[in-house]
Amino acid sequence: MTSEEIKALEETLSYQFKKTELLELALTHRSHRQNVAGFDNERLEFLGDRVLGLAASEYLFSFFSQWDAGKLSKGLARLVSSASIHAAACRLGLGDYLRLGPGEEKTGGRAKRRLLADAYEAIAGAIYLDGGLLVAESFLRRTLLEPALESGIEGLERPDHKSALQELLQQRGLEAASYRLHHASGPEHHKLFEIEVWHQGRKLSGSEAHSKKEAEQAAAKLALAILSSDSESR
């Protein structure tokens, strides 16, 4: 990275690194320097993931004093989901700064959800090492936690039917259900996805929505009702 790029990104992050090599490492995908251990962002991503978990847990604990442990756990899972982290990475424009190998460049690596989310968590880890926990928590609150709650808490409080279905199957000593995309239709900007829930070779339910996640949640809700009905009829 050039000094101009580093300065521009530091302004975006609202943090100036004492060790800019940490910032460069946080943005370096393993494809950038193949077969050379320690020159990618995976270790920083591991650390940043833990720092994010702590910061988000403390944030929810303070913000929602009326929530019990179960509700806090479900809220945490939504708050630090890959979608939430990816959104934060996009707001910061991290794709413009990723250091990728030729293969990743050609296959659109700068826009890949997983690469962007990993880079965001790696930057959180880098800030933690460079400036300490309080500085890292401030960065996470400013760039991810507060924006995620700007539209209200409905997203965190919304029932997680997929988790509820998994818990029900575990309670019964059964294997997890699987979700299959049966059909997708419509234009790219407004696709309709039909998702099916399968369990032990049996189709439990199916549902449609304009996102795969919404369709999975709706299908899981139907599957829960079917399994509950089966149990009551026995």
C-alpha cells in the first residue's frame, strides 16, 4: 500500500496506526503471497473475531438491560452475523484496499462477502494490537454496532425459526435439517427464492421470499409447526 492509501484509509477508519504494517497485514489475503506463512490476515481475523464478540456482548448487555441470557445470545448472533460484518466492511470501502493475488483479482475477490468480512475483523484485531481494547471497542461501536441498531431493534428481536428448529431436533436426538434451493425466478434485482427444508430424506416444508435468508426462516417456521403437529398426533 502507498502512504497515500494508508492515510486515506486511516481517515476512513478514524484511527491512525502507530504500526502501519499491522494495517497492511490486515488487508492481505492469503492469495497475495502464496506459501509464505504469516503474511496474510488470518491470524488477525481470528483475534478480531474475539474482540468483536466481546465488544458486541458488552454493548448488548448495556443497551438491553431487560434481556435475559437467551435473548442476549440470539441478539449477539444477529449483531455479529456475516451479513452485518460485510455491511460494515462495505461502508468503509475495504474492497478498494484488499491485497489479493491474481486469481482472486480475476474472480472478483474485492467484492466477495467472506473476504470483506475477514478483512474487517482483521482490522479490528490490528487496532486492538496497535491501540488497545478501548480503542478497538470504539472502532467497532462506531462502524458496526451502532449502525446495525440505527433502524431499531426489530432485527435483533425477530424470532430465529432456524435456530428454534435446530434446537427442537437436538432435543429429540435427531440430526440437523438441511435447506435446499428448489427454484429461483425473476430479474436479478428482484429475484424470488423457493427454499425447502429436508430432514432424513423427507421434505418438511417450503417457502418463497425475495432473499434466501427470509425464505429459509419462513420454511423453518412451517417445519416447526409440522413437527409439533406430528408430535401432538402421536
